[in-house]
Amino acid sequence: TYSHPQVASVGMTEEKAKASGRKLKIGKFPFIGNGKAIALGEPEGIVKTIFDEETGELLGAHMAGEGVTELIQGYAIARQGELTEAELMETVFPHPTLSEMMHESVLAAYGRPLHI
């Protein structure tokens, strides 16, 4: 949604994922933990990823903050390509970029964030 803050999502919401009866892993990463967001003067926002704990399937991703309408495509491609959390954790994200928050959110779902 082109608003301020921008909002973007792909896949299931947390509520729908819970209702599906799956065990979930959920990762969240705030913009304030990202150097590029701070440098841009846009430290408010969040990235959230939702995974099936048993299969590693990316069930959904949700974002609010500056530039997220540009970032959501990465999660859409990951879902289309059926990438698992392990594959996303091994993906290299350039530094410093806003896209690093996607990686951080994936890592956070598994207790491994780098910058928080």
C-alpha cells in the first residue's frame, strides 16, 4: 500500500497460519536495527516472516515502513520458488541496505539475528 508508512505483504497472515493448525516460527526485525534505515531518517517500521516450523516453508511476510513496497518482491520470489528458511538464511544480502532486514527477520525466526 502506497501510504506513509508503506505496507506490504505476501502469503498468509499470522492469524491464518495459526488457524491452519501448523506449528509456526515467526521472526520480526525493526527498522531501528538497520543502519540504512537510520541513515535515511526512517527508523520506524518492521519486517515479519512466518514459517512452517516442520517444513521450513515460507508461509507469509509482512512489512511496514519506508521502501517496503520495493522489498516485498524478494519474499514473493522466495514463495514462488518454494525457498525454505534454510535457503533464505544462507542468502547473501548486500550491506548496508534495507533488504538486510528481510534476512534479519528470517534469522530472528530461528533465534539468530545479527543486529539486535
